[in-house]
Amino acid sequence: MDRIYLSPPHLGRHELNYLHKAVEDNWVAPVGPNLDGFEADICAAVGVPYCVALTSGTAALHLGLLLLGVGAGDEVLCPSFTFVASANAILYCGATPVFIDSEDTTWNICPQRLREAITDRISRGKKPKALLLVHLYGMPARLPEILALAAEFELPVLEDAAEALGSLWEHQPLGGFGRVGVFSFNGNKILTTSGGGALVTYDRTLAEKARFLATQAKDPAPHYQHSQVGFNYRLSNLLAGIGRGQMELLPDRVKRRREIFSWYREHLAGLPGLAVAPATEPAGSLSNRWLTTLLLDNEITTATPETVRQHLETRNIESRPLWKPLHLQPLFANAPVYGGEVCADLFARGLCLPSGTAMGEEELKRVAKALREALTA
């Protein structure tokens, strides 16, 4: 049987047109019409006026933190339940992540724990420099409460929407709610440029500074002169061509991911001890359902995420554990954490299912059959 992957790239019909045009016109350098066009496409999709396309979402996170003034000795509030890149970018700046537990409806940062962390850090004479807000698996976080807290304590927000392109809150695309927003176009995301990312902002000055830092911070001079550390973070014109073709497909890709989530929820409903979750979106929001995830109830089934994952592998089906909370990672053993029980429980009981937009009915049935085998053996 052909392997069913977790979230493979899914190209359309138009990416080659942009690539061919770039090659024909010799626009294979890091800049060019595709790069400008891709940034304009992202701005139009997100409703934010400025975009800087970069080599990865991680690069965008790093620059975003620098734009917010994060530096050595600072602390940045960050959910524990996220991919390591979110916190690694904090380390790149010489700062320390302060991890916050999840709440159990969206799995995103818990507003109550967030308030606890802010007030405690301030009481210790260490007001956080910024809040790094993540929308996990494409599910919108509880934005009204979280943004109100950020405003109350005058904390700039870096919105990590790496997994949430196409998700909405009150009809507004995610990525535009912070001072800086970040997206990823890695190969496993809902849209891809093979590897890539983007930074968006309403602030023209910040966008100009991001471009400056992303191109080795070259001072305006006829020779190569540098007054501060810069980075080689700009996306290439060729990869931006893939992105242009992909952006045309965003509504269809979101629709299909949501259909896959609904299919799993309907066809796995009778399995003992298994729930497709998070089941509901916060009122007024829409998740792109980048990955469909499940939780196992250990009071009903003896199956664990690992036994299920291993059984799926015997059927040539890829799955993946939920993110291991960062406060449980050796790298961050000494970082402050507020709570941690909720995301630790989610990690212990959860699994990500194949969710690629090219999946057909027969592949979905294969996954469902393998899950039934794993839970009823």
C-alpha cells in the first residue's frame, strides 16, 4: 500500500507558471517579481499592509522578537504547548521563555495562567518584554481575553500564526492581531513554498527594519558597510513563485482541511475511548483545521497514542504525537512555567492524524479502519 503521510505538500496547477517565468526572465536571484507578488498576495489574504517574505517561520519569529526590542536578559511569555521554534527564537535573542499552560477548549495559552504569570513576573521585578501568542494546529486562541491582558499590561504581541493561515476571528484573518504576525510555508503547512515564512505588520517602519535585518543589515553605502548584526533571511524569488501559485488555492485548501476534520469526526464517533478534538471553535472563530487531532480516554481504552501510532505504521500510515510541552523538554528545564498540567495531559493522550488536502475517501477509510483495529484489538 502507498504510504499515507501526515501533511504532505499539495501543489496545484499554477506554481510551474511562476517558476517557468522566473527562469525565462533570469529572476533566480533572491529578489524579483515573484517575491514582490507573493508579499502582496499575503497582504491581501491577511488584510495587513506590509509583508516581508523570509526563509522560514523561525526566521520570521526571530526578526519579530528583535523588532519588538527583545534582547539579552529579557523574558518573553510563551505557551508551553507549541513547536520548539516558538521558544528557540526567544533563545536566539538571548532572552528567556516564560512558559504558560494551555486551556482545554482551544489548547492554546490559558488567559488565567497568563495573568498569573504576568503579575508574578512583575512582582519579582521582571516585567516580560513581550507576549508570543500561538494559534495551535490552526485553532484560534481566545483573543479577546488575551489581547485585553496584553493591553492592560502594555505588552507587545508577536502573533505566531505559523499553523493558522486561513483561520479567522470575527471574519478577520489570524496574523493581524499583534504588532507583528508570523506565518510558516514549510512543506507540511496548509500552503508551502518548500521552505519559507513571512512576517506581517501594520507598521511600515517595522517592515523596513525587517527587510534591512533580513538582508545582512547593509548600510546605505556604495560598498559593503555594516553597523549591526544582520541575517541572510530573505526568501528566494523562485520559492516565492511556488508561493504565488499556492496562495491562489488558500480558500480551497482551508475548505478541504475542514472537510477532512468533519469526516474523521463523523466516522470515528463510535470508537471507544477516542474523541476527535478540539471539537468546537471559540464563538466567532473559524479554524483552518491544519491537522486533525484526537484524544484517548485512558479510563475507557487501554490504547495509548504510541500503541496507536505504531499500529498505524504497520499499515503504512504516518501519524504524530501532539507537541511535547516545552517545559518538559531538556532544553528548557530551567525556564519558568505557570501551570503545565493541562498541556502535559493533552500530550499524554493525543495524536495527530493524516490531514493532507490531497487525501481521498479511500485513504480516509484506510486510516479509520486502522484506528478501529488499534482500539478494538
